[in-house]
Amino acid sequence: MSGDRTETWAGGSDPVPAAGDQLAAATRVGRLVVLEQVGEGGMGRVYGAYDPLLDRRVCLKFLKSPDSDPGRDRRHRLMTEARALARLSHPNILPIHDVGEFEDQVYLVTEFVDGWTLDHWIAENSPATADVVDALLAAGEGLAAAHAQDIVHRDLKPENVMMGRDGRVRVMDFGLASRTASTDAEGRPYGTPRYMAPEQRRGEAATPATDQYAWCLTLAACLGAEVRDGEIDDTELSRLPLEEWQKRALRRGLSGEASARFENMSALMSATRPRQRRMGRTGMLLGLVGLASVTGALFAITRASDPCPPTPAPTTAWNAAQRSAMRDAFAATGLPYATQAFDHLTPLVDRYLDDWSVQHQSACAATHVRNEQSADLLDRRMVCLDSRLHQLDALGRLFAKPDTAMVDASMNAMLGLPSLDACADRENLLSKDPLPSDSQKRQSILALQARLTESNASVLAGRYSQAETILTEVQPAIVAQEYLPLHARHQLLLGTVRIDTGDRGKGLSDLEEAVFEAQMVGDLEMATIAALERASTGMRGGDPRESIDRWMNRARLLSVRTDNTEALAKWAFQSGQYQALLLGDTESALKHLESSLRLHTEHFGEDSPETGKVMNIYAWTLAAAGRNDQALEYGRRSLDIIEQAYGVFHNTYLVAANNYASILKEAGQSEAALTLLAKAYPAGRENVGPEHPHTLMLQLTKGTVLMELERYEEALPVFREVRETVAGSHGVTHRLYGMAAAGEGISLRETGLLAESERIMQTALDVGGEQYPPRDRALLYFELARTLAQSPDNRSRIRELTSLALSDLADGDTTLRSEVAAFAEQWK
């Protein structure tokens, strides 16, 4: 160990004096003889020492625990943790030879390394970029080994990585003090601020993802980037002498949320490791080994013939030129947020491609390196991965054509791509019918699957007519193949398209057939998707409760059977919406939504737009349950996430803003709700126009907020404008017409215009009542009854209306049903 290094074990970069006096040379600690002090850090003093029994030089490190953890218990805890570290055995971890106590202090005996800390090695030797990367990759392998033993470093930085003169890299100084507390006695987080992950700075427990963050900052700093307070400017990162895919890996490893980083350290290493070695550098290394050149040559041959080298995803639609063309196509739509929308897409695309590469290499290595996977399972995994990549490429080709609807659909289309996790699910893959062994038939099926992939991309992008054209073209060939998995996928897509184009009856039959066929061929992932879509369609269409319950239960059983986190999260979200929006059972809804929010956070990350959408509905339901403080907290957070991901012009933001405005109203913050609506409505009008349902919903919410403030004269023209706009653009049978009529009727009643109030609501019931969802129709019946209640001569009509309302609410909103029932009691 070089004598000029200063160690920082924990608590920041400022040295903290060890307890007790400095040990003099020749002091005996057990059988060891102290030679000199070589360093001092947050965990105490570090000495060079001699072990006479084994005739070797060692490093003696005294550990200083937090002031908040004194006495014998503290020493026992440190000894336990030190012994756990001593069990670590890896070439890239500084080995611990012994653990002991001396004058009430715990000490470690480690290997004494003749070399440099990484920062001094770079300063003194000016190594090539490739050598620096190799050194950090070796350190990463050591960290991965520690993580496998549930040990986190907590303070990785250049000063805690040694480069020996023997050429071996060793990670040292795992943070023992922080294994029993995340902060010191003064509340400061353990670690070195310059390399701390955000969660560590907040005083939260460190995880393997924390070490990922520090590793990325350490690599950047070693390559000359300016790193300050746990952050690096993206401009600095862009200047690093690395390949673009390596920079993308670093950006992911530096994600603010730990859940958005790589699944483990090994995955980060795979995504960062150089994909090819330059022959010139290999030749230089071989020239240096002298008499050991035979061994060196064998090593080079082994590396060169690696059966599973890291390779970038072979995308056909996402190279730099194609991305530039896509961005131009987005800009050509003239939408004010188009280029921002595309820029929001690119990190998602990069992550998908990086994850694909990691999975591809892992699948290959499982068969050809680790010998733990059959060739058949490898084939199934590769087919799955190829299908996922084809879907991403198909989306890219759609993005290259200017289309305003495409811009709006792009983010949700990208988020709607099937997860890559299923391609590593052994049970899921083996349960499916395999592709035919006959090569000609196999190729025909794969060609038809590629066409279905194009159709699915069109569905994700909202281009249903284009999707339907493809499905119609390939249907005869799919039937002729008599390959049921292909037919099941065709039925799923056809059902989805038919429902979205208005052919609901046939669409429902297609979805039901897809569920049963997918189950027959063992594709439970497809069966789950089809069952969720069937249940969702029934909810939107006002199907009988027993039908919705049947499909919801089937979707739940399939989700549980596949043990697919994403499917379980989506089922819980859908179930929560069903309970809250259609049944009015907020307590049951909150249980499902809490589960969905937890699963979405684990699977997608806390700041994912998918998580934000679940959080938004969860907040709305909290408000409906009267838990306003929580509703405001989650509602604000969800709106921030969605605005960050989509911008204020996107439909998803308009829906989220509308929901949060309702939450503000329920919490007694109606003026704040009006301010938010005043921000969202112009964006909606500019983006999708004043006739779009999302824009109209913002106006309806504005009307209800004004009524909450008893400003009925202001609310009246808002509702009237919405009703007339809906009549002209969507027709009087559209549910928004009924909702606007109810609001207008209430406003008219409260301003004393009873006859006009009755006429508006009765007309809405006459012209469109049969087409409205049961709850909306029940609300019209109830509000019309309340208007008629202003006159005692309408008792029989009031009884009739409340009876009709209660009938519509028999399986629905329990809160509204209770209110109607109480009103009806007064008119018996």
C-alpha cells in the first residue's frame, strides 16, 4: 500500500480521528508488530504492520464506530460485520486475513498491496481509456461478488480501489459503520458526498443500486469528468471518451431512482464492457509477456472466440440517421410539443435496446458458457427476443411518418411494448407450443408473425384502420397454417381493433376466443392480456356486473398463474378502477390500487409515467374516500411525473390535471383547482381542439368547481357550451352530453329557472338516456327529481324517477345510491 494515500471509510471526505492515541512503531497488536501509520480516515487509523509468524507485511486497520453506538454491543456488532466481510473471497476484493480487538477497538488485518489507489495510478501512469475502463470493470466484478453475499460497499470511489503493481485491481474499505446505521451521530449520511447516490444523501438505506451509482460516477471521474456532490452534468458525460452505448449505460446507472438502474451490478458491467478488443492493443500486451507469451496467446484466443460476446441490438429502425428522420417527422406535424415528445422517447428506446442486448447475451451464455439451458429453451428465448425487437422497429418505422395522432400516441405506444422479462421466464417459454421443426413451415409462420407485429405496432400507435388492413390481408394464410398460437394472437389483435373501430360485438367474441386459444397452447401471457382487455371493454361498455366479475376473476387467476409482476400490477390497477369508478367501493378500490402502485413502482420505477398514471387514480380514490391530505400529496406527485414525461399538451396530462382539479375541489381548494384548469384547458384546446372529450371534461370539471363555490351563474354558460359542443361533434347520445345536461340542469335550478332545468334534463333522458352508462343516467334521474321536488304537485313523478335511479345503481356507486335512497324516503 502506498504511503501517501488517505482512507475514507465512511462519513465523508474529511478525516475523523480514531479513538485512542496513535500507536508507536514496534507496538504489538496480538502477534503483529506495528511499523508505521500509513493513513487515517473516517473509520480510524491505518498502519503498516509485520506478521512474524507468516513472515509477511500486512495492513492493520482500526475501526471507529459511530458515537451513537458505544460500548460492548458496538464492538460485538462490528466484529460480526467484519467477520462477514472476511468471508468474501474474490480476486478483486482486498482480502481480510483476521479480525480482532485491541484496547476496546476492533481491527482488521488485510493484505498489504504494493501499488496505488486508482486516482494516484491514473495521475502517475496516464493509462489509456481502455485500461481505465478495464480497471473499473474489474472493480465492478468485485462489487458483484459482494452483492451476491448481501454486502453493499456504500463508499465506492477512486481512493477505495487499489491498482497493484501486479496489475490486479482490488476494492477495499467496505463501509462497516453504515451497516448498522445510514447516518452518523450528527445525522450526516455515511459515504463520500462527491460519489453519493440520491437515496444515500437522503439518509436512506444503501442497496446494490447505490453502488451502481457510485461506480458510474467513479468511472466518469477517472476519465476526467467533473463530478460534484453526487452529480455529473450531461454535457460532461457526453464528452467522455466512450462509445455512445457505454454513455447510455452510465446514464441509466446514474438514474435518480434506484429502481430505474440496472437489475444488478453484472448487468451494468455487461452493458459497459467493450464489445471488441483492438488487435493492436492485444498485440502490445502479448509483446510484453515475454516467456509467458504462450499463456497470453491462449488467453487472447479464448477472448476472441467468446461464444457469447456482448453485441448491440441489431435494430433496423433506430440508428442515428433514422432517429434524426423521426425527430424531423415529429417536428413536421407543427405541434408545439412534438420535438419534446420525441426527446422523451429516446431514453426509453435506449433502455429497451440495452436490456435486449443484456438478455441476448445472457440467453446465449446460459447454453454455451454455463451449460445450464437446453438448445430448445435457447431457441425459444431467441424467438421471443427477436419478436420484441421487431415490435420496437415497427414502431420506429411508424414514427418516421409525420402524423399528429402518432405524436400523441408515441409515449403510450412505447410504454405499451411487451416486457422483455417474459423472454427469460423459463416456465412461461416452455409452456408454449414450440415452432414447427419443418424449416419451410417455420419460416412461413415467422413471416406471418412479423406481419402481426406490424399490426400490433399500428394498434399501439392508434392507427386502427392500418392495423385492420394488415389483419384482413393475413387472415387466410394464418387459417391455412393451422398453427393455433398464431391464430390466437391474430384473434387478440382483431378483437382489440374491432372494439376500437366500433364493432364491439365481434370484438368481444374475438377476445374471448383469444383467451381460450392462448390457454390451449400454453401461452398464459397472451391469455392474461386478452382477459384483461375483455374485462376492460366490459367495464367501459357498461356490461352486467356478473360478466365483468367473471372476466376480472379470469384475468386475476391467469396473472397469478404466470407470476408476472407487470400483469399483476395491471390487473390490480384495473380492479381498483372498477371498484372506485363503477361500484363506488372506495375502500376495496384503495386496497387494489395500493397493491398496483407498489407493483408498478417495483417494476417500472417510482418516476415512470406508468407509475404516475396509477398514482393519479389512487389519489382520486383517496379523495373520494375523504382522505384529502394523502390525496393532495399523491395527486401533486403524479401530476409532476406525468408532466415531466409527457408535457402539458399531451392527452395523458389533460386527464391527470382534470383528476387533480377534482381532488383539489374535494379538499376545499377550489380556487387552486380553477387555476390548474386555466392552465390545462388552453393546452388541450390547442392540442386536440375544443371538441375533444378530454378538453370537454376539463370544462365540465370547471363547471362543477364553480358550483362547489356556489357560483351557479358562472357555471351555467360553461355547462351549456359543453352540451352544445357535444351535440354538434359527438351527438346527443354521447355520455358527455348527459353529464353536461345534468350540470346545466343543476345550475338552472339553483338560479331559480326550474322549468328550464326540467326541460334540459328531461330532453337529455329522452334523446340519449338509453345510451348513457347506468350511473350517468341515474344522476340525471336524481337531479331531475330534485328539480321537481321544488313543487309538491310532482310526488308521483319524483317517486318514479328515484325508483329508476335506484334501479340503475343496483350494482353501482354505493355513495350515490345511499343519497338517492335517503331522498326517496322523504317522498314515500
